[in-house]
Amino acid sequence: MEKEEEAAAVMEEIIYVAVGRETAKNKSNLTWAIDNSQGNKICIVLVHQPPHMIPLLGTRFDAATVDEELVKSYREKQKAKTEKILDEYLRICLKKGVHAEKLCVDMDSIEKGIVKMIHENKVRKFIMGAAADKHYSTKMEELRSRKAIFVCQHASPTCCIRFICKGHLIHTRLLSFQ
């Protein structure tokens, strides 16, 4: 009976997929994740970087120099836009018949936000881009994005990470239990 429960737990394991703010540029990676999810639930992850420059009077000002209420209001609007973007990704999953949820992480650094999210959620399966799609070629065999390299080097060793570019698997970082 224990083996059946273990198999069920593995089957129900969530696959976390990092996406960016531009759905058109990230759709191929999400589609790859959906096509390879083997029935697992997907959690769409977007790291929201709170803006430090606030538009005001036709120019931009450092948030530290602007009225606190204006900063709060602008950041709330930006956060709402991020939620709408995540909802677009959820619709992509629903159209493909895959159960998904969303997770927004607030952090100044995208790569540090991902590493922190992996740690805090004890993520065991994670998918993210290996490089911007424009850098993809059929000969691509290594990570080209500094974010991907950072996550590969710093994420929990108990997390298997697949790096995708233009819908193609480029690199897999396997589990290590050090």
C-alpha cells in the first residue's frame, strides 16, 4: 500500500513554471511544460519587481523621493497588471485542459526571487527559460541567461530544474541530495 501512496504523491506533485511579463515570449515554454506535465498540476510563477522609478509629471522619479501614497498607488496598479498577466497564463492552461494555479513573488531580483520561492515552497520540479528565444538555435546546448545560470547554481539541490528555450529542452539539472 505504501508504494501506491508514494506513486500517488509523485503524480500529484506540482510542477512550477517560471514565466515573464510578456505572454507571447513565454508561451512556448509554458506549452512545453503543459505537454510534459504527465497530469501533474502546474503552478505558474512570476517574479514581480516593485518599481523603484515612479512616473510623475512626464518624467520618472526615484520612489524614495516621491510621496508615499503616490508610490503605493502606482505599485498597486503594477501589481494588478501582474495579476492580469498571470490570469492570461492560467487561461492558456485551461484551454489545454491542465489544472493550474498562480504564484506571484515580490522581489527586486528575478533570479533571487526564484531561488527563494523554490526554497520556501520546497519545490522539487521547476521549469524556466534557458535564454531569450532570440538566442535559440538547434545547436544550443548550454544555459545562456544569467538568470538561468544563477538559479542553476543557487537553487535547492533537491529541485530538478528543466531549462527550456523556444519549446525545446536545453538542459536538466538533476536532483542531488548532498
